[in-house]
Amino acid sequence: VHLNHKGGIVRADSRKNGSWAAVAPSTVRGQFIAVTNHGRGFRLETLHVGDKIADVRTLLPDGLNKGERVLTVTPTALAEGTSGGIAFGTRQGSVKISTPVWPKTSDEFNLISLADGDAIIGSAWVEDVKTAELAFLSSDTSLLIYPADKVRPQGLSGAGMAGIKLAAEHEVVAFGVIPTAEAASTMVVTVSDRMTGKQTPMSLYPRKG
């Protein structure tokens, strides 16, 4: 299941070219999770996703709340012997990895408890905390990268933990998960409010933790 940056969703071959916000492996008769910036999760049937791009909101019976959008799609389960889940980075600097243990009686659920005024900035699947890194970028251009295994996975009711210390009047503007195997080829792209930008290999930034 592929999700693009405009909220379009399609069922396609994993080798299909294109720029995707997220890809969730699934069988045709399997399920996947759609994750929103309000910290909600929706368990959806892959069979209901067509082979042509459509608005992901058409799959949600009650739609989305004002200002809510789907950030990512993920698998419903981890591979045997791994520890991970859905990672979140929030505007106020919290981080959480939500274990993939879903309610049996509902296909809609909260994945993280957010503080007042907080919101999800980025979310992505962590297949194994031992082979991934988490990255925060703040509005004062501070970049923090550390191993995902520094964050203990929590259940749905957990609020996470402090992920980055922010300077006064600043907030998180980006959060992502980088598989360790891809770190050497990953670039950090920054663009200023004057529309100037640069890209820097992530390997040049020091790691913490």
C-alpha cells in the first residue's frame, strides 16, 4: 500500500517507481494502519485500496477532524524476533514508539496521548529499534540523531518521552526514521524562509546517545 504526499493512496507493486510518503507491505487480503497528525490510527483493509490513486479519506467511514490528515501508513505487525512499532515525533519535542498491539473491538484508536497544544510532526514505521535511527530537526536548525533503541516501545495509552530539548520559542519542524543501512546515503535538506537551501550528508552529523 503506497501513500503519496497529497494523501493519495494506491495498491501497487512494491517495485513501482514514484515519490511516496510511505509504503506499507501487505497482502491483498491483509490489513494496514493509517496514522494521522492527531495521533489516531485506523486499521484498514488492503482489499479496499484500488489500483488507481484515490484520496485516503474515502476509506475512513467517519472522515477526519478539522486540521487532521494522514501522515503515514504502516504494517499491522512486526517480523518475528524484532522490537519496534510506529514512531512519533511531536511539535513540543516528545518521542514515542507505539507497539503494534491493537484493540480487538475497534478499528479506530489513539496511538499517543498528546499534551495540550501539541501535534504529531512526523511518524514512520520502525521494523526493529536495533537497526534504525531517529532524527529531530527544530526551528532553530538544531538536528538531533540517536539510535531508536534509546526509546522504549510503549502501549497505546503512553505519552512517550522527551525526544529533544528545545530552546525557548522554538519547536520541532521535522521528524523521521532512518534505517541504519540507509544512513550513509541519506541527505538532510534545509530550506530557509527566504527560500535558500542546502543539502548535507547525514553522515556528517554527530550521533547522540
